[in-house]
Amino acid sequence: AKRWDASYFAKVALNFSQSHEILIFGAGKAEQELCNEIYQILKEQNIKVKNLCNKTTIKTLCQNIAFCDLFITNDSGPMHISTVYKIKTVAIFGPTKFTQTSPWQNQNAKLVHLDLACMPCMQKTCPLKHHKCMKDLKPEKVIEEIKKLSTP
């Protein structure tokens, strides 16, 4: 339920592919599917991308994140790692309480979320069956926040 759509991530990556190297991080079977889908979409557009899903240890994940200029993420463990390194981070929130789990003490972090009456439900699956908190959070909104974060 916390996972943003692969096509949305890919659209954001496409928008910044000329100015940034694209790395995909993730762990576990479910994230492997998501990461593979993002990778496939980008490869079909001839974008140079590295899929590091399930290919890093915690140590190498941290090392890779530490060298990022920008980190776009769901509410996740790696989101907090990017915060520790003060990386420019755009964190996408859906059903979780961003007031409790957002990037901590990182002025370089932007939270992107909608304001829906059903949020935060804190459920693994949408109890209303529409999952608007993630589906209606479009890539354009994330791109806009990235541009704000990147503007001095």
C-alpha cells in the first residue's frame, strides 16, 4: 500500500535522466518486481539505468545512497538512510502517517502526499478499494517538488 506505481517512478526518472544517473534500489521479492518494471520501462526508452535491487548489502546500500545527489523514495528504510546523509530527498507518502515516519531533521527533504479524508489509514491494502492516496499522486507533483528542492 505504501508503494508508488512503477510507471510513475519511471516517468520521474525519465524527466531527470539527462542530468542524473538513475539507480534503482529495493529489497525483497515484491520490490524486485517493482524495480524490474521500472528498469524495463526506462530501458525501453534507452535510458542508462542500474537496477541494484537485491544486489546490495546494508553497507553498500548506505555507500550508494551517500553518493546520491537526489533520492526519490516511498516511505521506507532507505528514505531514513538518505536523511542521515542529508541527501536531497523526495519522500512519497500514501497511507502512512508522515507526521510520525517522515525524514527526520533533514532540511533537504520534501514530503509529497495528498490530503484525503481517508488518510492516513495505516492499512496494508486500501479499505475503500480505490487506493487514491497513491494512484492520484501523479508524477508531475513529484517532479514539481524535486524542482523546488533543486532550486537554490
